[in-house]
Amino acid sequence: MHFDSGKLNKRITFIVYSETENEIGQLMQQPIPIKKVWAFLEPIRGHQQTEAQRLSSETIYKILTRYHKGINQEALINYGGKKLYIHQVLDIEERHFALEITARWKGEMWD
């Protein structure tokens, strides 16, 4: 597969949640940015459905980026304030040069 790095024109940030202790000793889940990278994003499917009489939308993105060790389904992606949930991570040709990621946007934004 030919990998055209010139198409990597969008900035995304991989984020994981980590347990931290607040000032009164309670454990809280905090989003921690782990890596900011260039990527190519393409919406490949979107649909709307009614859920308990409210409209819900969802978009599936195909994301191409250089290979980054440790990226898996436990990470999330911040793309322009959108919270993307990783569904699948493929190491293209298993050669550690590029990742193809399928991620879902459920209409949620980062705070």
C-alpha cells in the first residue's frame, strides 16, 4: 500500500482516561492527552435515529495516520472538539508505518 503523508492535514489528539485523586481524596477519571498527530479523516457513514423521542446522530470516520505505538480501543480522539470513540485500530500490512482507525462520533463534544 502506498502511504501519502501529504494527505495528513488534520490535527487529532489521542486521549486516555486516568484515575487521579482530587483535593478531598476521591478518585476521579481525568482525560489525559497522550499524543497529538497529523491525520487524514474521512466520514464514511452517518445516520440518524430517534431514541426515546429525541434525535440522535452518529458518524463513522476512517482515520489514517502514521504508526504510533500503544494506540488501541481504550483511547479516545479529540478532533476539532469532537469526541471520537475508537472502534478498530489496524496496523496496515503489520509493518508499523501507518494505522487505519475506525472511530465513531456520537454527537458529543469535549468540554
